[in-house]
Amino acid sequence: MKVLVTLGLPRGSDADVTPVMDALARWHAQGQRWVDDPESWRILPLSMSSPHFSALVTQQSRWALWVGDDLDGFRRAYAMLKRLAQQGGPRRLLLVHSPFPSRAGLLNNLQQVAAQFLDMQLLVITPPRIRKD
């Protein structure tokens, strides 16, 4: 079983992981082979205030950041990235989000800001482009 430690979910470590599982299923359906079977993932919701945070940073290699689709979702995600950088958190994370193609530019902006100002790598999975032949 692959573990994906996920930050930023509402309610921290008591969070509902369904949105993350939905994203994995969506990416798998789009042909992202690295996902494999979405059911083979264990989603571990975590709050940065968890007493287990520091230990998990050293023990787990797969980290994700949930970006909510509400108006403050990007602000919260950026604030969490800043805290991660300050507290020695993971430097590489998968951005997990609901499908919102009209905000894809904001995901890219978050990715660029993280790289340029926080020395963090964010993996953004975008939907496949439909070819117009």
C-alpha cells in the first residue's frame, strides 16, 4: 500500500479523504499510470500541528497538499506552503484539487511561487488536452 500524507484538508487529521481519492481516481481514468489502482493508496490526512509531523517528514516520501475550490483555497495553500518551508517540511508535494479548469492558471501560479520563493517543487496534474484535428 502506498501512503500519501495529505496536508490542507478541512478538519486536519480528522478529515474526509474522499476528495483526494476522487482526484486519484480521476487522474487514473485520464491515463496517469503512476496512480495505478486508486484503491492501493492509503491517504493519511495530517495537520502541521500534529505531534507526528516531524517524524512523518523523515519517514514518508509521498506528500500532497489539498487546494480547496472555495475563494480562500489558494490563500490557504500558499500559507501552508510558507509554514512548510519555515518548519522544515517536505520540499516536494503533489497538488490535489477538485476539477476546476477555469482556475488552472492559479494552480500554475502557486507552483511557480513555490519554486521561486520557497524552493519547493509542486507537481500539478492537468487534464489531458483534447486534440482538434
